[in-house]
Amino acid sequence: MLRDFSVQSLFMGLLIAFVGFASSFAVILHGLAGVGATETQAASGLMALSISMGICAIAISVVTRLPVSIAWSTPGAALLATAGTIEGGFNAAVGAFLVCGLLIVIAGLWKPLGKLVSSIPPALANAMLAGVLISLCFAPVKAIAFNPLFGLPIVLAWAIVGSINKLYAVPAALLAFALVIAFGIEMPAGAFAELSSALVPKAEFVSPVFNTAAMVSIALPLFIVTMASQNIPGIAVLKVNDYHPNPGPLFAATGLFSMLSAPFGGHAVNLAAITAAMCAGADSHPDRSRRYWSAINAGIAYIVFGLLAGAVTTFVSLAPPVLIEAVAGLALIGAFASSAMAAFTAANTREAAAITFLVTASGVSFGGVSGAFWGLLAGGLMLALSRSTRKKA
């Protein structure tokens, strides 16, 4: 293995970890807070996720010698942000995280469940995701309305850098956010001392609570979104780059690490999609057989970032919440555009996808169950009805 190590894979691994962490940690914090996590619990969850996906990436890449990039479920965190606090609070959400991880393990080891997830019409899965993301994508506009001096620099940094290189758009917005906090917001007394103490990693155990509302509102939609928008596309990216792993064990491994991070506030670990292309591509290394070191190096960097999660969360908490929501919204615009386009491309599923999108985007919950579940159910029923009608005709 050491003979396969290269400086090129080292730099690519560091870039993967930086892009993966910086571009979406704001979404993770916002999502965990959305289901009732305190600032300390959100920091613990961010740390648990980053360390878990780092160890998972290292373990899988060492065993398989394949460039398997691991990430947290960014669409899943966006789902949490719109789910709201449920009965049982964050403890119930953690119970749902555990069940979601278990479902991912089962999907990897038991083929019928994996096939069932794969059979969900992509148009409906994408419509549900677009419905979840749209409210978050409004945040940059709200940030400008809140305070143009704070919101505009973040949006302009994202737009200008993104027009040059989309890969660095969100990190640029994050840098602008940091500068706004440092120079535009008056620091409270003792802020620097608080930041210094936050450098010491602190994991907070959360006792899981299991109830029906959490299972239906969080566990099931989180499982579907993670499988449909992360794990399955992650395998597709590997295949495009001429790597052909057995998907089942990879899914099961990510589900296992999801379960390990859940008691400390982490929602889901999965195969990466965007950074997978960086990891498996020629820029990682000209020799295909040596690219797995990029995933290993990224995993090591993720662990380091995870140990700094407390300081990151403390720094972010100094700003008005709408600003971190703006960064999260900017990070999700690309995902929203892709999912919306995929949802409404096919004419024969367009109406069902529209219903799924509208019910989900409404944010209305029935019986304590979030709109994401009802949107998928309503769209599925509409699709089944239209197909039945066409058959009779």
C-alpha cells in the first residue's frame, strides 16, 4: 500500500475533505437544530459524522483498494431542517437516525429491500428532494432582506467565484461569512475564550427514543433520500470511472457507521456523489490502481475536521441564524436545480411529481408526520392512478 501513496493523491484527498466539509457543514448544523438539537448536541453530531465518515472511507478503501469517497447525507440534513421538532424532541430524532442506519444496512445485505428502494420512481424521489430543498434555497434572499451589508457579501462571493469555478463557490461564500462575523458583528465578551475551550472535542451521548411519528417523519424519508440521492448515485459515479464494486457491502458499511454516529447526534453516513468523481477521476492519479489513496487521505482529513467541530459550531453561533441558513441555501441551489429538472423531465410522471413536490414543499404535517412522507405517498398514489387509467384506456 505505501508504494501506491503519492503526493498527487495527498493533495486531492485534502481538497476532497475541504470541499466536502466546508460546502455543507452549515446544512448539517441547520438540519440538526431543526429537529431540536442544542448547540452542543449539533457540534457533537457534526463531529460524530465527520469522524465516522473518515474512518469509513479509510476502512473501505483499504479493504477494497477502490477510491470510495464517503460523505454525510446533505439532502438528509436538508430534510431534517424542514421536518421540525417532533414528539420526543431530539432524542426521538436520534432514535430515527438509528433506524435509518439499520435500514441502510438491511438494504445492503437483503436484496429485496434494496430492490424496493431502487423501484421508487426517480421522478418522485427527486420531486420530494426538490420540495425539501426549496424552502432552504430562499434563505440567501432572506439574509439580504435581513441586512444587505451582511447578506450581500456572502451571495456575491458565491456568485462571482462560482462563475469562475463552481467547485469553490460555497467555500468562497463560507469565507465571506467568516469575514462578516469577524469584522461586521460585535463579539460578545468572552467569545475568544469560548472558542479556545471549544477546541477540545466534546461528544455528547443522546439516549434514543423510538416512536411512530419519528419513524414516519424522519427515519423513512431520511432512508429514501439518502439511498436515492447519495448511495445509488455514488455507485453510478464509480461505474462511470470503470470501477465495479459490489454495492451491497458498501451500503451496509455506511449504514453501520451511521448507526455508530447516531447516539452522538449524527444522522447518516453514505457514499459520496460529487466528491466521488474527484476521488475516482484521473486528477486523483494517472494510475487507476493507486487512486484509492485519495479516499484514504480524505478520510484522515475528515477525522481532523471532526475534532475541530466544536470550535466551528461555536464560531458559527456568533452570527445571526439567517446568515448560516444563507450559506446552507447557497450550498443546496445546485442540488435543487438538478432534482427539480430530474423530477419534471418525463411527461408521463410530471403530474405525480408536481403533487409530490407541492405537498412536500408546503411543509404541512398531518398527524405529526412531516410533509415529505405525505408528498411521496400522494405522488405515488397519483402515479398509480394515472397508470391504471391508461391501462384501461
